[in-house]
Amino acid sequence: MAKLRVSIVGGSGYTGGELLRLLLAHPEVEVVQVTSERLASKFVHRVHPNLRRKTQLQFSPLSELREVDLLFLCLPHGGAMRRIADFMKLAPKVIDLSADFRLQDQIAYRKWYGVEHPAPDLLSSFVYGIPELHRQEMRSAQFVSSAGCNATATILALYPLVKAGLVLKGNVVVEVKAGSSEAGAEGNDGSHHPVRANCVRSFMPTGHRHTAEVYQELALSSELAVHMSATAIDMVRGILATSHVFLDRSVTEKQIWQCYREYYGEEPFIRLVKEAQGNYRYPEPKLLWGTNYCDIGFELDPDSGRLVVISAIDNLMKGAAGQAVQAMNIMSGYPETSALEFSGLHPI
């Protein structure tokens, strides 16, 4: 069978580089083009040195973009939605890694991003890009919007608890510690562009835009409020999200285990991590560098009913490029784990 022909629009940033690395190793994919306005005609390994001798691809300008089977959009926030009609003419399937089509409600988009969406009629056309929640929709989807990295770690941690009705109405507090690569790399327009919008600040105590994705995907009502803070720490890759929830009834840790296993027991990229002893009793983001896993652990305080859930991902993988390739595999009927089976390194 012919390989799936794909191109990457905006491939000079960290996410574009990770995406290219994965796709070059995919047995069913041919990478046709990678675009960058500033670096047009330069070899991609000039900015992605790990790909030296892996490919002789050179960056192309957008004006030379050709038709393919699937387009990955890694443009700065706002870049995809302004040109989405042009991109849709070039490929029947599109996966957007920016924040442009994550929110399906234009009022919510205006609230969290402060501008009117230029293509509101298309918001409902994009499937939100967490496969564990939307696998069925992805199988027949033409368009997918990859989830935010902090949102991914938070949603995957809380989804089983919320769906099982275990969370007490009130407040959920989420503290995210993130590596510096969330701020992106030098973009194809010469600027620094986070494809994960709103991640460039070293400390964001309130108003994190990924909170909107949490509300949307967990279908939260006004009776359950999410409060997210994000802090950059001395680490290049990785996210560690610590979520504090109060349970609406008395449960044991065994029952919490059962809850997570009910929702995630067959998931290839979610692992429950809760050891009684050893150096890695809870999720550790450094162990996930380069992998598409989300590790989830928890600790229950039986006296207060507070449950602390710890989730970890590589923000450039499960929070960006890896999750996009996982979506592509589902959309194309390939094994979901294709090109995503790296298990990480130890020691680190």
C-alpha cells in the first residue's frame, strides 16, 4: 500500500522537530515537506541537529506547499485559524497543534483568548485531540485539534474521577510544574512561538487558558470550579500536574484504583504509578522524556477526604507531537502505537 503523504506547516519549533522525528520513523508515512518562511531552503537539521543524517529535507516556504493526504499545523497561535480554508484545500485531513480550534464554543474562545474567532463555524468540525476521550470520533474525523499540554495532564488525571461522580462539588486546585520547552523555540516567522498558547510565562498564578479545555472536556458545571496555576522549573521537558480534589463520599484507595482501571485499563499510553517503596513511588516526568506516556498516581487523605492526584507527561510528546501522531494513527487506521513505542531512559 502507498504510504500516507504528510507535511508539517511551521516545522522550525520544538514541536515541529519532535513531530518530524516521529514521522521519519513511522513505517507507513512519507514526509513530503516541512515549512519555514525564515529558513526556506535550509536543511531541517540546521535547527533540529538530532535529525542530521536522518533526512535531507529542506524547509519550504508556505507558497510552495503541495497537496498531501494529511497536514500537521505547528504554527504560532492564531496562524492556523486565519488560513485554515487554504490548508483544507491542500489536504483532506488536518491536525492542528495550536490552540486555534480546541474550544468548540466561540463565546468561551472570546473569553479565554480575548479576540473573536475568525472561523467560528469550523470550531465544531474539529475533534478535541485526546485519544483516550475521543478515539471513536477520531476514527472518522477529518480535522483534529491537539490538546494543550497542561490541559492533557490535568484532564487525564481527573477524567475517571469526575465521570464516576466521585468529586465533591466545590473547588479543584491544580498546580502545574513545567519544563522550559513549553515556551517553544524560534518560530518560522522569526519569533518565539509556543504552539501551546499561554505557556511562555515563568509563573502564571491565575487565568491559565488551558483551564477552558478542562471545563470543556470534563463537562464541568458552575458547581465545580477548576483553579490552575503553572510554574516553570529548571527542566527542559516535562510536566508534573498536582491536582487536589475532595471526594463526595468515603472510598478506599483500592476503589480509586478500580476507578482508574475501569477507564484506562486497556489504554496503551496511560500507566498507574503508585509504589509502596523505592525512588519512584509517584510519576516522575524525567522518566517520560521522549515517550508518549501519561503516568498517573495518587494519595488519599482519609481524614479530610482530599485526594491528591499526580500526573506526568513529556509536554513535547503526549502534550504535543506524540499525541498528534497517536491521533493520525487512529484517523488512518494504523496501529495506535506506531512510531510511539519508545519506553524512555533510565537512569536519567
